[in-house]
Amino acid sequence: MAEGKKRAALLIDGPNIFPFNYGEMKNVLSSYDVLIKRVYLNSQIIEYFRTNESRDIVGSLQNSGFEAILTGHLNDVDSYLMRDGIKVICERSDIEIIALSSGDTDYFPLIIEAKEKGRHTILITPKDHRGVSSALKNLVHEHIEINPFIVL
């Protein structure tokens, strides 16, 4: 653990916040010791990068210190992220901060569980992203908006 820093988990709903800026997400959390950095991706996002940007998004994420969780379909991302988030909250008492990057109200139960277990909750979203629920913004302890450009 980094001396004096609170420990955090960063869970990113890749398709929901596309385009995304993983580098800035890490920067806004630099005052924390981020022990878990997971990006949940579906096959459509992976294919987009392969086709339009001629690069391996999974390899780029791994080289930047993120764990890429690959799912089959769009709706699978929510299920995998929710499952893993609840597991972190229930099994990792050393994690004090739950940082979520999504605008999806499907994650209400995750945020509620985190708050009930005494975790500080942070929502990280791209600036001016239309898909961010105002109810989700109001539910978390802290909402941070970042530059939406894709940077790794």
C-alpha cells in the first residue's frame, strides 16, 4: 500500500462511457492507491478498435495497468461489472473507495451496497456525456467529469 493513501477500486463500463480516457481516469484517482483497475468491454468495442484504429485495445489497456474483462454482448458488461463490484465490496475490506465509470442506472444496487458498507463512492464520467443519469450523479458521494478523448 502507498503510505497514507486510501485504497480504491476503479470499475469502468467501457461501452457505456465510450469514448473514454483511461489515462485521465488514473490521473483523477492519483491521490488514492488504486488496487483494482478493471475495464469491462464487449466484442463490439474490441472490434471497433480493431477496425477503425488498427490497434489492440486490450493490449493497450494491459500496458497501461488495467485489467480488461471481456464479455460477449453489451448487456453482459453490466452483469460482470455488477458481480465483480459486489464481490469487491463484500470480500475486500481493505478497499475504501469504489470508483465507477458509467452513467448507467443499472449500478444503483452497487452504489447503495458500497455506501451501506461504509465505502466512499466516486462516479467518473466524460464531460457533457448525455448518457449519464442525474439520479446516479446524486447517489454517489462525488462526481468527477473528465475530458472524453480517447487516450491511453
